Amino acid sequence: LRSRPRVWPLYSIEPIHMDHYGMFNFADAISTDSQRYIATMIDAVHWNETCARRRQIYGGRSREGNSSGRNAIDNLPLWTEPLLQDFDRRGIFGQYARPNELLVWEFMAGQGVCPFQEDPDFYTGLTILAFLGDPVNMIFKRDNFILHYLAEGGNVLVLDRHGKQWFRCVPFDDRFYDSGEDHLGHRGRHITLMFRHVTR
């Protein structure tokens, strides 16, 4: 994770120190074949198109009126179980509860998400972000610090209670960059799986 100083003249954080801020990266945790299989299973279910990007919502309907609870499918899909078992084998869960909510977000070229921060009283434990397909850039910001992360297909990023205190966003761009300013390529289809535990 690193800042792009010409975009935001703030303090940068080197990738080796990201775990000091409650963010833990697992590179190549999901194979290419598994990514294709999961994407196929996702596309077999109707997409929610009520916002600027397509999404699917599973579980997490415990708080009336919460945006992630509307139009949700009751249970996590069966294809998530091998993923969750793999996360468990990697020791990701530890003392934390397993997720009971999944948000699936699709990002095509030019699509993104505005900065947001999770509600710590509602979403307890870990937030687990699993990435499929083409890379997108993610930006994390807190106080005078900014972190720049390339969310590549197959990677898994785990945020603990400290990591969730950062605002995060996906820029509305049709390209993706490395940890500096170098242009790596044009964005294609990217899918983010966001696993969380919702307080019942």
C-alpha cells in the first residue's frame, strides 16, 4: 500500500507496514480457475441493478432500513463454503465469528464507489475482501495518511477493527495503476466479494 503523492500530498505508508494498520493481504489466495467458477455461479443469479453498479446481497438483514439488508437473499450461497473453509485454514478467522453477510460488487471500466466507512457497532469482527478478475485500485484514507492498494484478482484483503476505521473507495477510472503513477492497463471486469459479520 502506498500513496500517489501527486494526487494527495499526504503521508505515505509502505506496503510492508500495512499490517500495523489492521490490513492483512493474502496474495494469490484464489486460483484463476476458482475465480472463473465463482464468477459463473454469481452470474447464474439475478443481479440487483438499483444503484450505479451491479450487486448481489446475501444475508445481513438484521437492522431494519440498512441498505445492505434490502433485496437480500437469506443465506450465503453454497459456493462460498469452500472459500470460507480456506480462510479458516489460513487462520483468518481466529477468535472472530464467521461471516453471515456477503455483498458482491461488480466494477466495469469507469465504475467505482465513493469513500465510505463501516459502522463498527453494526459490523463486528472482520471484513474480508476477496477480488476476482481484472485489477482495480483502492484508496484508503484516515487523518493525514493515505494508502494505495491494487486489488488484483485472486487476492484477499482482511480488515480488522483498526483497518475498518479507514475510509475506502474505488476510483471512477477506466485504467489501473501500480503503487506509483505508472499506468499498467485498461480495466475490464472486476468483482469484489465483501464478507462481514452482522450483529444480530
